[in-house]
Amino acid sequence: MAARTKSAKDRPSYRCTECGWQTAKWLGRCSECQAWGTVEEYGAPPVRTTAPGRVTTSAVPIGQVDGRQATARSTGVPELDRVLGGGLVPGAVVLIAGEPGVGKSTLLLDVAAKAASDEHRTLYVTGEESAGQVRLRADRIKAIDDHLYLAAETDLAAVLGHLDAVKPSLLILDSVQTVASPEIDGAPGGMAQVREVAGALIRVSKERGMSTLLVGHVTKDGAIAGPRLLEHLVDVVLSFEGDRHARLRLVRGVKNRYGTTDEVGCFELHDEGITGLADPSGLFLTRRAEAVPGTCLTVTLEGRRPLVAEVQALTVDSQIPSPRRTTSGLETSRVSMMLAVLEQRGRITALGKRDIYSATVGGVKLSEPAADLAIALALASAASDTPLPKNLVAIGEVGLAGEVRRVTGVQRRLAEAHRLGFTHALVPTDPGKIPPGMKVLEVADMGAALSVLPRSRRREAPREEEARR
């Protein structure tokens, strides 16, 4: 009650200068004496100002600032350096988040061992596992180094004590939600605790020029758990993604004060650990001697990196009144749109009463519109049981009117397809510079795109459907 009374007292109020009537808001006319223009504000809280204080360092012209202090140092993992913008900057704090079991601890333990050297010690602090469990993982992935120090702590004061003893150049904390400060009330992982732990480690990192990698948990929706302020405090935010049933792992930059956020690092998780993939397109392709109906290749952009991916489709006779529509690695809504476009604009009626299954190869997820044309051609190929020509890639966004729209980075996509040995491509009109030796067919609508299928087989599909009816 005292706090409420004080808050109401400090709030500005209004009073009539003629009769003294008071109100909480301004009125043009006094409700007591009916006078106009006599209600004025009074009792406003005083304006508080901060007096100038002593500065820690004098301001200098920006040209005289030593930029060598912010030179990035390699982590020893090229794919991670690509996402970070060249490596770890001294004093930088990086937050890496991902689902449980995706491989965050495995990757960071590998980074800790490769970044350790005579001049740069590394301290790995684990709050979720014991030191013996981390040692077993280190033996499995061969992450043993004399300059890599390991500590199992959940107390912030103990972590700061290890920093004074080891004096590392790189600190890895796994994870920030498991460490708590005794001076703050609340359980580990709470908003107050996470804010205090992160703030203390950020201050120490800036003062000592020590790079820090923080592991963060994620919620059911995939967002970083804890207060949103944590993402604003750190310098770099990385997202570690991947399907636990697939080998592919992707590291995306969500925020980066030292580089761009359109780079993606590709890794392969296996029994011996995790390794970077400089050329990951092989994971997304199926090598065959002969072409198979229902498959089409496309080139997707993960950040600025082009990746060749394979889309597969299968159609079978439905045994139930409502045919199944199953997707894996593709957005169900986009597949449904392509089915509607093929039926209405492409005149392919053999898809309406059949079960349709569509998927990608290698666990890659295709969400950008540039894969629309490949999805549509894979569905059309499956419906007519006619394979597409070998060494063909399809790139383009398909609209509801059946038009094939332009997408970004067509030249970069074609260059990647040509590097991997593909000789033919379907692209929207005006693709720009074409790699030498590559045959490109510009298509403006789905009718032109479907011309790559043999006409005799393509016409049989609707007739076969009508005969079954």
C-alpha cells in the first residue's frame, strides 16, 4: 500500500486555478465551477539528471584506435570460422544454441582441443556432465591436448576462480543455464540467474580479451531459452540445427557483430565425432546408373552457399477415400500448391485420387521458393512414370498462375551445378551469365517446363487415370 500511495503521489495531477478542484487528467473545462481554460498541471515529479563522472579511458579519433586487438583467431575448424567471419575475436562472447543431442558439446570439445596451443590455453567448463564423461567423449573424438583444461562446476564464483588460475584465451561454458550465482536468488536457469551469469562472464571476457563460447538451451519452438536480453548482450548468436536421424548438421549465424549472418557451416556427425564438410552436396544426392521417375535436382542457397539437393516424389493408388499427402524435408503447403498448379495449369489430372509422398535426400530441408520448379517436375515425373533427363537441375519459383518467377543467385546456383558435372538446367527467363558448356532452357511457365518430359508418356497418365475410373 505504501508503494502504491507513493506512486500515485508522484504522478502529475491537474487543478483548477479558480476553485481549486483537482483531477487526474487534463480537462478543458472545470467540472466544479464550469470555467474554461483554468485547469493546469501541478505536482509533477522533478526531473532527475546524472552528474558527469570520471571517464575510464579518454576518447580518441577513430583512426588512432588499434584495430589489431580485434583480429580474429582461427578456431581450427574451417566451417565454424566461415560462420564466425574468420574466427574468434579476442573479447568476443558467442552464444551457440541447439536442440538436445544435436552435437553442440561434441563440436565445442573439438574446437577446444584444436584452438589450444602453447600461447593460447583453453578452459572447458561443463555444468551438465562430470569430468569423466567429458574425458570419454574426448578420447572418442581424439580431442586431447596438454593445453586444454577441464573443470566441472555449477557455481559462478568457482568458474571465475578457474579463470584466475588457468588464464585461458578461450573459455567454453556448457551450458549457461546450469551455472548459478550464490548472490542471486532463484534456481539455475532462471531469468535472473542467466542474466547474472552471462553479464559476469561478458565483463570478464572484455577485461581480459578472452573469447567465450556459451552453450544455450532452446525451447520447444526452437527459440533460445532464457531472457531475450541474453541475445542482445552477446556479440555472436549461432544456431546449431540438424535432424538427429541424419548425419548433416548446420551452423547458422543469427547475429554477428564481426561479420555477416548469411554464412552457413556444414558438418557431418558420425561415430568418431563431427567433421566439417567443405563440399556437402554429396550428402543430398543419390548416384544412379539410370534415371528414375519422380526425382528432380535443384540448387538451394543456405546463406550464400549453394547446395545441390534432390527432391523425390512417389504416387500410388489410394486405398482410402481421402488420399494421403506425406512430406519429409519439404513444406506441406508448398507441395499442395504445386499439386494444384499441376492439375489446373499443367492439365495433369492423375494426381487427384492418388497417395502422394514427397521427400528430400540426406535430411536437408528445402523451404525457399526456388525449389518449387523441382518439386513440380518431380511430381509430374512420378505421375507419368517418366524419368527426367539425367544431369538436369531445375531452379525457379512457381506462382499460382503457373508462371515461373526469378529467384536470387541464379548464376551462383548454375556455377555450383556445373562444378558438380550437371550439364542441363531449367531456369526462369533472363538468368544472366551462363557457365560455358552448360545448356540452359529458359521457361516462363509450367507448360514450357513440362516439355522436358516425353510427350507420349506424359499424355498417357490422364488416360490411364480415366480408364481406372
